[in-house]
Amino acid sequence: MQYDYKYCPICKNKLIIKEEGGLERKRCSDPECEFVFWNNPTPVLAAVAHRDDEVVLVQSIGWPTHWYSLVTGFMEAGESPEEGIAREVKEETGLDCAVGPLLGIYEFSQMNQIIIAYDVLLSEGEIIIDESELVDYKIVHSSQLRPWPSGTGQAVKKWLSQRGIENEEMGFKKIKKG
């Protein structure tokens, strides 16, 4: 999530733009205060959660009805990325899993996030989504799975490529305001 701070959260003075650490950053205008808004990206975990050639995609609350993505979530303090993605998969699908190899680390600048994506094998059982976060899920065969141009879509592209599948990347449809 991107923040647009205008005032110092410590002393409430205005923030100004000044070079800090080699880049222009917002910092407190009071020379006695040392607050700098670093705006570091947030680590987000992602799973290409699958059973063999069938991948589970989820739809978050508030998304347009045609948007589905990988199981994702924020990494918590004190857990490894592997522990975190196993926790997220369990929370969002109700299933245990075996966390496989790291697929990659991907920039998602639109949300100021770094995506850490894994190949995740789901256990058997019924998928029961967390209705406090998700509205729907679907299962897509790898032959029909199309990667998207940013964020988690690049993890999908790599996962497919590792299986010798080069499906065409989908574009994002613009939503018309009515």
C-alpha cells in the first residue's frame, strides 16, 4: 500500500523533499527531528497452489468478477517466507500444503510490494475459502492458465515455463466507468 504522508508522524511538522540515502525522500522539516519516510516495499508471499496440473486461483473481496489471482498474503514477523506461504494457503483454502521451490522474487510497484513466489503442492481435500478475504475460487488446468503482465502473473509464467508451457499472456481490460 502506498502512503502519501504530508506531516511527520512523530512531531507533526510538515514533510519536505530532501536527498536521503542517495534518493529524494520525504523527511521532517524540523532539523531536530530525524524522521525520514523511507517508503520501503512490503514483502508479499504468493503461491502457485496446485494439484498436479490444476492450479487454484482466488478472487479477493472487492475485485471485479473476472479477476482471479494466486493465493497471496503478507509475511508476518518471526516467520520464514516458507512458513508464511504455508500459513496463507491454509488460511485461504483450508488445505495443508508442501512448499516447493522458490519461483522468484517480483516487483509489484503499483502496490509498493515485493512478491516472493513459491511452487506449492496442495494436499487432498475440499477447498474451503476464507470468506472474510475471498469471494470465490476456481481451478484452472495448466494448459488453460494464462499469465498476466505484472506481479504474481510473472510467477505463473515461470511455473508454466518450467513445465514446457508457453501460454499467451493476458492483457488487463480497462473497466468502463458508467
